[in-house]
Amino acid sequence: MVKEGRVEAVPALQELVRSAIQDVRHLSRSLRPPALDTLGLEAALKRMAEEFQERTGVRVNLLCRLKGRLPETHETALYRVVQEALTNVARHAKAKQVSVVLQQEEGEINLVVEDDGQGFPPEVQPGLGILGMRERVELLGGRFQMESLPGLGTTLYARIPLKEVKT
């Protein structure tokens, strides 16, 4: 025999479960974007660049020179760094164009993202987005650097080795 109060709670519990499932799906997509598995890094970045350009009007020049698939950890980190860099361009740079160059060289991956925006003075403290990009790169044993000056745009550099991975 089911009490009346319990029957009324079932729709609320069902909605709670649906909401939790949506949250888990969102979290799993944010950890490793499905586009990396279905398209690969180069095509996923191309799609991201096209969507960014359509949404913002900022021209994106993308050059990828990879020698095949990278480890999943590297692909995810590079995808997220480019994503955050483009987000920063859209929010802060007032740029007309941005260049994204991703190259695989002897034992490492090099990423350069450069915009022609307004830049910022050296004394500006990095926000959470920049700190997050730095952390993603350094967790893979890489180096992250950002240069910016007022009126001269911003350039970020990331070098990630293909062998050493910090755990």
C-alpha cells in the first residue's frame, strides 16, 4: 500500500533524476569533448574556429600540422586551451582576427594563438581562464607563456612534450 505523500513525490524524484543525468552528461562533455573522438583534434579545432568566426565576426586563421593522432590527454588539453583563448579574444580583445598555429615538431607540440586586439598592460593579473590554460599545459609537463601590450594584441605560447606526463 502506497501512501499518498509518496505517490506525489514520484514526479519530483523523476525530475531530479533527469536533472542529474543532464548534469553528468554536461560534465562528461566538458571533460573530453565528443568532437575529439568523432573528428580528431584538427577537424574539431576547424569546426570550433568556424563556429567562433560565425558567432563573433572575428576572422580565424587556423594552421594545424600534426603527424597523426595525439594522446587523448594532449588533445583534450590543446582543445581546451584554444577554446579558452578564443573565449578571451571574444570577451576582451576587440580583435579583428586571430591566428591559431598548432604544430608537431620533434618530440613536442607547439601552440601559438595570436590576436590583433587591444592587448593589456603587463601589470594586469591573469584571470581564471589564463590560469586554467597554464595549468592544463603544465600538467602535461609543458610550458605556457603569454605576451601582451596595450594596442599590440596578445600572443600565447604553449609547448607540450609528447613523452613526459605528470600525474
